[in-house]
Amino acid sequence: MLAVVFPGQGSQYVGMGKDFYESFPKVRDIFEIASNSIGIDMAKLCFHSTDEELKLTENTQPSVLTVSIAIYEVIKEMLTDVSFYAGHSLGEYSACVASGIMNFSDAVYAVRKRGQFMQEAVPVGAGAMAAIVGVPFELVERVCSEVEGVVEPANYNSSEQIVIAGEKDKVEEAAKRLKELGAKRVVMLNVSAPFHCSLMEPAAVKLKKILDDIDFFDANVPVVSNVTARDVVSGSEERELLVKQVTSSVKWYQSILFMKEKGVDLFVEVGPSRILSGLIKKTDRGLKTINVEKLSDLDKLEKGLSL
């Protein structure tokens, strides 16, 4: 069984998708739709901006979504019998577009606003995120609960890695304790805001107003929600989950296990970088992954699907 997964923030880089853009009119059409939706030259942003400009959350989110869906449009005819779509955080919007839950132009508009709201929710420098490697989830959860203030699990990425988020000094305190309790690595992340924790509540409130004005449809193929790590078909349910997602942990590890339990043995990662393929392999070495981010990956995909 096959699942298609889409990356989130952190996968972006200047030049992503350029070879597809130069080779396929349908890709240029997708970029044009995105540009018209939010009033930004998406090709210029993705191909000719700076790392710093692209790293701004309000730019990252629509650009990663655009590149992911542009590549997906090229390969979707090859992807017969998809059982699930899923995406990491921002990537869940790509999954919603691929599954038919959202129109692409609406999704680009929504994630542009989502990025702005998330950036505005916490003053720059007041929040932080840290990756914790090599300790059980339960220990991370316990330490976070013991620290007074806001520090919470934000991303369950693999059996080996969990990311925490919250107030900067509280994240640093929890990270220090976890290092003392045996974490193999503790890495403070270079992010502009503490995503997927309760500090993002102001962003969730604003995003709800945006999503309430957008049409959501029932999925052609189920989407696996970050919030529940379960499949969703109802468009109205997915709208509610996308609001909750802003303040909730991303249950990526649990989502991969859910799809595996349902029979998925091949994951095709569509979009820039290959972060998700790495996380899936860390979760279960027996799962097959193919990532498609460059034109040269099309042969690899064709061979992988024919096995």
C-alpha cells in the first residue's frame, strides 16, 4: 500500500522546484495561481530570494506548499491507489489539496495568513524550540510538566526524536534537565517562533476566522491528521483539526505507525528536501521511501512504483 507525504517548514531552500518549473507548463500554472492568490511573485520568491527572506514564516509556508503541489501535479498520474495523504505541520495543507479537501488557491492564502499569525503570536526571542534525541517520550512529557511555565512537546518526529516548544527560558530549563537525564543530544532550533504549543493560541483564533470562510470538501482519499494520528475524510472535521493543529503536538511518529498498521509499506515524499523520508526510516527501517524533489527523481519514482 502507498501513502503520499508532504514536508513542512524547515524543508525550504532557494531554487526548490526550479527544474520542474522550467520543464512543465502545469507547474508554471500552479505558481501563477499561488502568485495571484497572495499577491507575491512565487517564482521570484522560490528561485531568486535569499535564505533569510525565504525563512520568514509567512514566506516559507506558501512557498513550500506551492512547490510540493506543483511537483505532485506532475507525478499524480503515476500514483495510482494512494491509500492515505499526510503532511508534517504545514505539509498537512498539501495533503488536503492532494486529497480534494481544499482548493489550492485557498490553501495558499490560508498558509500565508497562518504564517503571519504564528509569527505575530509571540514576540521574537520570547519563545524557543529544542530537539531532544534519545530519551523516551514519557520522560520528555514528565520533565515538561514539571517545569513551571510553558514548555510542551511540539513534534513527535520519530522514536528517537521529539521537539519541545514554549517560553525560551523554560525550554532551556527542560532541555538542560533532559540532557542530565540521559538525552543523547539536545539542540536548540533556529526558529522564529515556538510552534505547536499553547503560546500559539492567538494564531489559532485568527486562523479559525480565515478557515471558516474557505470551502472544505470531503476527501477523495483520507488525510491522516497531525492532531489525532488518525484518518479524516470529513472536510468540516479537517477544518477544525487544522485550527487545533496550531497549538497541538504534531504526532508524526504516531501517524507513520498508524499508516503502517493499516498496511502502508511505501511512502512517497513529495516536495523540497528529504526530511520526512529520514524520519520514516528512523521509525521503521523496513518501510520503503521514495522522495521526489528534483526532475532526476522521476526515474527513481517510476522504478520504485513498479517493484
